[in-house]
Amino acid sequence: MDVLRTPGARFAAVTGGLRIVAGHPERFARIVAANTGLPTGDIPMPAVWHRFKDAVTSAPVLDIARLVQAGCASTLPQDVRDAYDAPFPDESYKAGPRAMPGLVPATPGDPAAPANRAAWQILTTLGLPFLVAFSDGAPITGGMAPILKKTMAGAAGLDHPVLHGAGHFLQEDAGADLGWHIAAFVTAT
């Protein structure tokens, strides 16, 4: 999760950090959920998630830039791909990316499921302005957009953008457009 500071207001651009917001709501004035979710394992994960998880956990060599590229609608320039690979000079540095899929609850009995359920209970009652900014091409998280819009109290009455022609990684496919929507949201709220 990236926490951005703006003059006079705090706001979170959330990419998988909704539990942090639920755990520390006093630290936030606004929330932007962009191609994210908060799975509890109570609803089956899409097949593409399981393929991603299997690929990440079983690949003999984990190509981080290739994974990011696979989640983009646009072709990443080589220098951008190199930047995604830079923190991982060899396989010994990739324990975090390899572990990440296993931290996402995919079954109701998953150890992280109760904490995510508790986070849902808090998030749905927060009055913080809650912008849902999803792409029209996020195969894993796309189904969360209507759920977040409907269940988050702070989402009511807001105009939630759909970023067209983008994949999962909005910062790569629609960064300027997403930035514009976030700036407008911060200004309006």
C-alpha cells in the first residue's frame, strides 16, 4: 500500500492494504481502492488467480518483470521492466514475491480469513470517502469493484471511474488517468 500525503489531508492509495486502513482508520482521511480486494475465502477465487499462484510458487526462476508485464494491457519499455527486476538480483531475493499468493485467503479456513472478515466489518461502516477506481481489464480483482461500491459507506454518492483499456497494473497502463481521478477526488472531498 502506498500512503500519500497531501496538504491538509491524508489519503491512502490502496493496492492490497485495506486491512491496514481497517486497523488504523484514524490515520486516513480518504481511501482509493484501485484493482484490489480483501478476500476472505468465502467466495471462490477466479481460476486465473490459481494459475498465477501456481506459477509464482512453482517457477524454478521467477521473472518479476514478466509477471508485471502479464498484468498489463500495454507493453512495458525495457527500462521499466528492468526497474521491476532491480530489487531482485537473484532468486534468493524473491522470497517475498513467492510468498505473497499464499498470504491471500483462498478458503474460508485460511489463517488470514478471520482478520480479513474483521476488516470488512470495520471498512463497511467507516464514513471515510472511498473511491473505487478499477480498470475494465483486471481479471483477478475486477469483480470486487461493484462489491466495494455497494458495501463501503464512504463510496455512496461518489462517481467511481472505470479506467478503459488498462490491465491490473493501473500505474503502468493508466497512470496519468488514475492520477487525474485521484486528484479530483482529493479536491472534491
